[in-house]
Amino acid sequence: MFLVMGPALMLLEDCFYPPLHFRMAQADSRALALGVLAGAAGISLAIVCFHKIGAGGGGRVLHLSSNADHTAGSLGLRTGQAEVLDQLGALIHCVSELKEEVKALKDALPHLQDNVRDHLRRTPTRRKRAGVSARSEGQSSEEAESEGGYITALTDSEEEESGDDQKPLQEPVDELTALLRKADRLHSSNGAEKSQGLNALLERKAEFDHKCQYLWRLSRAYADAHDFARDLAEKKSCAENGKKVGETVISINPLCAEGHQWYAIHCGLLSEYDSIQNKIKNGYLFKDHLDKAIELKPEDPLSYYLLGRWCYAVSQCTWIERKIAATLFGEPPSATVQDALQNFLKAEEISPKYSKFNYVFLAKCYKDLGQKSQAQQMCDAASAMSIETKEDEEAQKELDALVASL
């Protein structure tokens, strides 16, 4: 038993050295080893004494001449043997317990490294900044200890990670992304700032004129500039340039919903400045590309609002306008007030309170269909919305005229 326990203790002591950054004090290891040796020595001494008492000592007592003395000596011998046996039994019990503890330690050794690591992660550790500086000068992480004798629990990489956790990660933004964000912000703004988006995009056109995400925003910026232009020539120029850019977007990426959407919008804008023939042609293009935009991006309320406007305009066409369209293109455009109503309702469903103008056209549709109570509700909803954009101002003018007619 002792021959087996000796190597086991040496293995136990070796397992607590620097690879785990957590080792048992040498004094504890020596004390444990000496205890085992003392136990072995005690058992050996007890066995020797027992043999001497049973053999040599017993012989000397038998040579006594007196029977009484012989009897007393026998009683003393039995008493001494009983005490020795009791002490020997207690010693054997202690050694047995020690053996069980050593076995438990041996069984725990394979999992000791993981347990120590988990403990160190859960327990806040004291670290000394001087130790970190020493490591930067060439001292290894095993040699750097913090105050109080604790081994530094975190490595340099872990220290950097813990510092990074306290700071929000900021990914670098490339120039195109920054430009697109600026364009979106300017488009969403109100007032004259909205018209600045065109110049901001044109300044970088040479760099990004092959990027689809850039080009459809440029087409949108031309539409914004059209709204702020002061004369018809400037308005027509913005619409023509915007349509060309939109056509480029579609040629680069036919699946770009925004490209189809803004190309359709510029077709609608140009219908205000062209001849009857081109006006009708642009009307067909407007419908075709809006349908494509809805197919590619069915949750965009703007496309449904614009399609509702087209349907309502077609439903209001005169007999002569239909005849001209049939003569030029073989078949006139066809749409009803009910078609327009469904598209305006779809825009409201996707985005409640989408726009003041959407409520105005809902009221127009309900009025034309003879549903005056619903028309009045839409007028009230439009009146409740504030005027923030130039389009809202135009919507308010039509709303005032519509309310007077109800």
C-alpha cells in the first residue's frame, strides 16, 4: 500500500505546478508526505513492539518464580497488549481515511484544471497594473502576480476584451454609405434643405455613377429639386434628367424596386410638359413601372398611393382623351374610382396616416361613389394632420375646396 501511495503523492504534487497558475504550497505537500511516512513508521513500530512483547517480553515474565507474580504479569501483559491493539486499530483507521482522501484527490485531478479555471472566472480577481507593465517589458504571464500573492487571472487578450465590452463597437463607414445616409436625411427633411440633396449627390457622381444604390437616390433628388424649381424650363429639365438616371438604374439592376418607382414618377412629371401623345405614352410607362415596383417591393405605401393617383386620373379622363389614346396606342388605359380607392386604402393599411394627400383622395373617391359620410370622415382625418411640407400645402388647398362641396 505504501509503495503505491508514494508515487501517487508525487503525482499529486506535480499537478499543482505553473501550468494551472495555481499550485499547492510546498510546505503543505511536505506535510502531507511526512504524515504518510509517519503513519507507515508508526505501524512498523507498533508491529515490532507487539512481537517483542509477545515473544521476548513474554519469555522474561515466564521465568518469574512466584505464581502470584506470574498471574499479575500475565494480567499486565494482556492489558498492555489490549492498549497496543487499540492504538494500532486507531492508527490503521487513520491511515485508511488518509488513503481514501488520496484516492479522491487522484480522481479529481483530471477535472482540476477546468474547475480552477471556472472558479477564477466566477471570482473577481485583484490585479496589479505594475504586473501588466512588467509583462510588456518581457515578463511572462505566469511570472506576473498581483498584490496579495494572487496569480493574475486574466491574460492580456482577456483584459483587452473586457475593456472592449465597455465600449460600443463602431464599424467604420465607407464614403458611399456616408453619402447615401446624407442623401436620405436631406430627402426626409422639410423646407429648402430638401433641395440640397441633388448637389450633394452630383458632387460625387464621377465616383459612384455605376452604383445602383447611388443612382436611384440621384433620380429621387431630381424629383425633389423639381418641386423646388421656380420656372417651367427648370422643372422640365429636372424631370428629364431624373428619368434618364432612373432608366440607367433599371438597365443596371432590373430588380431594383426604387429604380422602377422613381422612373415612373418622372414619367408622371414629364406628362405635365409634353404633348398629348407623349403625355399618354408616359402614362402607360408610369403604370407599367409602378406595377413592377409593387411586385418587387409590395410593402411600400408610396407605390400604392401613386398607383391610386393614376387610377383616379384615368377614371376622370374625358371621352375625347380616351379616343386619342385608343387612336395612338390601340387601347386606352382603363381604371375605375373603385380601383383608385383600393390603392389608397392599401397605402393607409401599410402606413396609417401615411399622408394628408392620401386622405384627400380617399375623400374624393368616397364622394364620387356617393358615400358622403365616409368622405367626411376622410376630410376630418386630413384636417387633423399638420402642414409640414409643400405637398401638404397643396393638399390643404384641395381639402378646403372638397369640404365646401360636401
